[in-house]
Amino acid sequence: MHPTRATRPHSAAKFFLLALLIIVLDQLSKWAVHTYMQPGSAGEIPVLGQFAKLNYTLNPGMAFGAQLPAPYGKLVLTAFRSLAVVGLVYYIIRLCRQRVAAGYIACMALILGGALGNLIDSIFYGIIYNNAPVASPTRWFYGQVIDMIYVPLYVGYFPKSWPLIGGSYSGGFPIFNIADSSIFIGVVLILLNQSRFFNESQPAAASNEPQPLVAADAENLG
């Protein structure tokens, strides 16, 4: 599949502004949670009854709480996130120049905003909010990501007959934040709109090579 082309190049500025909006909303929500909420279930606030709650949680690693080995796993993760952000910035600029569909670039801007939001946590929160783990070599680059959106879809033990997760306890859907939501929404929108963002066939390119002159009925010449 090939990207759908617009009639003229896009301005990258509007897509970076979208990413900036995500970053601002994400950082403001994390500041408010840190300032006004108690960590854990003691400070939990219902939003939509028992369906959705706010729960101040610190995540030292990746999505769903996964972590790389200490003590330098966090540093490797932060470096990887930084490279991913630089790559996304370059990719968005390139997409704009190539006149790719604006919707696809907007989705990439959502992903960029989410990635930058969590990267800020990792780099600065160990200093700003002093939330780096105790055994961290330094507070820089070891900040923990602040999560707060809790959707307990299922709380209890899974049936033992279920493969892999049978018999294990579920506390609900992993707690996440606005940055995580932005990344998830960007990816889902790309998957749902592939027919709009991409073409199935590649337009035939005009060949500049001279074509051989062959008689239409060459086999009868002699």
C-alpha cells in the first residue's frame, strides 16, 4: 500500500501544535494529580461511578508497568524514547513534504505528543517531583511516569481453564494517562482508516527510457 497524496504540501507547524496541545494537557493533568491527590487507593476519585476512576500511580517503566533490568534499564528506556521522538519529528516533516493525507500526519502527531509527554516525566520528574526510585544512580532521567486514569473492567480471579492467565488475579485495566491515551488513539485511528490513508495500487510511473521500435506484425516480415 502507498500513502494517499494531497494536492499540495502541508505545513508541519499545525501538526506540531497538535502534539504540543497533547503535551500541555498531559502535563497539566499530571501536575494536578500530584498536587491535589493522594497516591494509591486512599486518594481514588470516582469519575463515572465504578466504571472509571482517578488513581494516582507512579510507573517506573514502560506501558503496563513493564521494566528493563536495574540500575541502567531506565536510562536505556529514556534514551530509546528520545530517539523515537527525534525519529517521529523527522518523519512528520517528511510526510508533510510528500503531501501525505493530513489525517495520517495528525495521527502521527498524536503519537508524538504522547511519546514526548512520557519522556518529560522520565527526564525531569525525578528532579521536579522527586519521585525517582531510591536506588537510582541519579534523579535525572530516572523520573517515574505519573498515571491516573483507571478503568477496572474486571476485578477478580480469571478461571483456571483459561490459558496463560488462568487462576491469576486481575485488579482491572492497567492505569494510564493522557499521553498513553494519545498514543493509543493515534495507532487505532491509523488501523481503522487504512483505506483512506493508503492506496492499494501504486500509480504507474512514466518511463523515460526509449522504447524499442517493433513492428506490429514483425513475425510475418521476412
